[in-house]
Amino acid sequence: MSRAEIRLCAVSVDLDEMANYHALHGLDLPSGEAAHAVYDRGLERLDDWARSLEVPLTLFAIGADLERRENADRLKALGERGREIGNHTLNHRYDLTRLGRDEMLGQIEKGARAIQEATGYVPVGFRAPGYTVTDTLFEVLSELGPEYDSSVFPCPAYYGAKAMALALLRVRGRQSHSMLDRPSVLRAPTRPYRIGRPYWKRGNGLLELPIQVTRGLRLPFIGTSLVLLGPTRARWLTRQVLGVPLVNLELHGIDALDESDGLETLRGHQPDISIPVSRKLEALASAIETLRSEGYAFVQLREAPEALRGAGLA
């Protein structure tokens, strides 16, 4: 496959459970059925959606969530059906990059071990909580040996919106667990590259598959953006990534949930929670259909490194 021919899209889903969203917005932890909405409802909906569109998925799981037997069983069944399972750390610590090296290593290593013990699947990919990375994190990853990382998000619009949201929470007297990355992340390549030192420069290290941004303005091309735009404007946003060799579309489990799933507490905090699930999935499908009509083939993230190497792009 030549540089001119490669057109791949990988769709991944971060399985952040609802407690993470409450922590993000400085809210009390959820209780009852709402606490497990991602695994109990969202995961199956996204899998059904992906199968209807013949799209393979990569699922990034938090190791501690698999202590719940129902979660482990659901994820194991999806792994047995061929879904890729990636490592999203043990506890989804938003402050992962502020931990000591040994604790950071433990979060990653124990996350992978929890996934393997619960599902029999050995993760080959990693994604950091909140997309936040550092050189030390990449040193730890190199020691542990995953085949790829998919955490870097060089998106000015996302960075600015996150900084503003965190500032507003502080003004309102609420403390978010989320962390703002250093602005140097905005200097990172937007296409797959080998990590250098500092990590936002090209080098000979771990293969990085950045979270997708558009050409030009580098707008966020992620599930949240697509569902907020709706089907018609989602197609417009998708056209802004056409021509990119690998479209790395990242979703979250919450993309297949809405208020009717017992998530009324997030109303006014999580802007996409008021959009009906059917409308969300329609918007995501419009992006998939646009990419497919332009000749994109769909792969799991674990398949991307070999394809990129074959095309001389990694």
C-alpha cells in the first residue's frame, strides 16, 4: 500500500464510567443504576451500532471497573467477538502524570493486568486519562512495551474550552478532578508519529496515534463534537478530515446515553446528555458513512501500526 493509497479509519471507545463524569464536573458520585450506565446500557448500544455499520471497535477499559463481575463478563464477551481491548489505566487518575514514576507505572501495569485477568485479552494499546501526557509517561510506556499509544490531542479549541471550563468551576466553588495539559501538547504532530524527546517532536520511540483533529483549524473530530453538531453538520466536520491517512475517531460510552438513562444529575453540566441516544448515533453514523463513501477502510487501532509501516508512514 503506498502513501497515496492509504485511507484508514479506526473507531475507539473510552469506557469511562459515570463516576468519572461526576468527578469531572465536581459533583457527588452517582448512585443506583446510573453509576453503571456505560457498561449496563451504553456498551451494548455502541456495539450494536458498530455491527450495523460493519465497523470494528477498539474499547479502552479502566481496570478497576472490571472488579464488577457484570462489567468483566460484558467486556470479555466483546473481546471474544473480536473487539480490541485497550488499557485506560487501573483507576483513570486524571492526575496520572503528576504521580511519582513508580505509582504511574503501577497504574498502567495493573490496568493491563486487570484487563487480562478479567477477559483473557492482553492489551497492546494505551490511552491516558484526559489525554494528558508527559515525557515521563512515555518513558514508562516504553518500559512496559505497548505497541502504540493513542493519547496526544493537539487541539487548540479543546484546550481552550477545557481551560475555560476548569476556571468556571473554580469560580463556582467546585473542584474538578480533571487536569489541564501543558500547552506544549499543541505543538505535537496531528498525524501518526514516533515519539521523540520532548514527546511533541518526532523521534524513534513509541508509535503515537493522535486523537483526531481536522485539517487547518485543528477542530476536534471526536464523538462529543459530532453528536453536538447533529447528522448534517457532522458530515461537514467529517469532510474536514478527508485525505488524512488514518482517521482516529475517539468516542466515549456516554455517546450512547442520555437523560433517560437516569443521568438527570448531569443536566446543565454535560452538554450532550440532553440529546436523545437515537440522534447521537445518527450523527456518528453520518460521519462513518461519509468516510466510507470516500474510500476509507475501517480497522481496529491494533491494525494501524502495520498498515502505516507498510505505507512508509510509521
